[in-house]
Amino acid sequence: MRYTAMAGLAATALVLTACAGSEEQSALPDETGNGTAGEAGGEAAPESGPGAELLAEHGLDGLTAEEIVDRLDLLPVDERPTDLVASVRSDVLVLADGPEGEEIELGLPEDLFYLSMAPYVGHTHDCFFHNLTSCLGELRGEAVSVTVTDDSDGTVLVEEEGTTFDNGFVGYWLPRGVHATVTVEHEGRSGTARVSTGEDDPTCLTTLELS
């Protein structure tokens, strides 16, 4: 677990590289079958120190980084903590006590990449790193059909009928280091996007228009 003091440019970067205050939402693997989560993994939450206090304050103590991602992305919008920044990067989960507070980083599973996508019909927003507490998508609680196919060999990584979460996103734990094609269908509309799950790739997909 890495613990640093955020100030000035660092705090600004954390906010600007993730969704913040838009009119959309996002989703993750849940008990209803959304997503293809692997075994719970990643770095465990710290048991002591300022980082531990931050996590305990939000009921996240004792969880791994992967479990925290799943927990926060599943929260109803009106229950999401407004004073917690939770940014999903390719390899770490960055948590901070507000945009100008202290931050901690928890390592995510080495073999998994969390991609959260918000398909849209009428409006969307810019996003690079998915923020579990502020990102909002257009289609909240809507039925969608999702397919994710590995471009290298045609392997189907995801194929399911699911429902977007209350924040308008749907999220998946995908294998790390792949190039894939995502197809989403909703009420007779469909959209396709190319994605990658490498070290420098975005964890937030908000450009998938359904037409």
C-alpha cells in the first residue's frame, strides 16, 4: 500500500482524469451476473495508519482492492460517498479523502483489468479513469446485451444479458494485456468499440454510442 499527500497539481490530476459530476453512470460485476470477475484479489486494505482510517470511515476496511471496486461501483447513486475519490487505474485503485485530501493506492490483481463502460443514446461525457463515486452514465438500470471478444483469436471473453448499475455503467474484470471488441445492444440499438487492457489504457469507456 502506498500512501502519499496529495496537493496542488496531484489533486487536480486525480479529478480531471476521472469522471466528475457528469450526467451519466457506470456498472460492474454483481450478484446478478454482470461481469466476469476472477477470484477476489489485489492488495489488501491496510490495517493501520491514515489509509486504514479512511477505509474504515467508508466501511471498506478488511477488503481487497478488487472487492472495494465491486462494492463501490454497485452502490446506489444516492448512497455514494461524496467525500471519497475512488479512481480505477490500470494497475491500482487510488482512494482519497476528497480531491485535496490524502491518497492511498492499492494494487489491483496482476492478471485482471477493470473496464467500466457507459453505453449511451443521447448524451455522454469524457472519461479516462473510472471514478467509482462520481461517474454517471445515461442508461441507469437498463437491460443490455454485452459481448466482448478477444481480437487476437476470437475468444469470447464476455457474453451475457445484464443490467446497467444505478450509475449507468456496466463493468467487467477482463484479462490484462488484450485487444478486444465490445458490442452492446439495448432496445433494438447497438454499438461497437475497440478496447485494450494494457498498462496505459483507460478504464472508463464512454464513447460507445448505441444507434
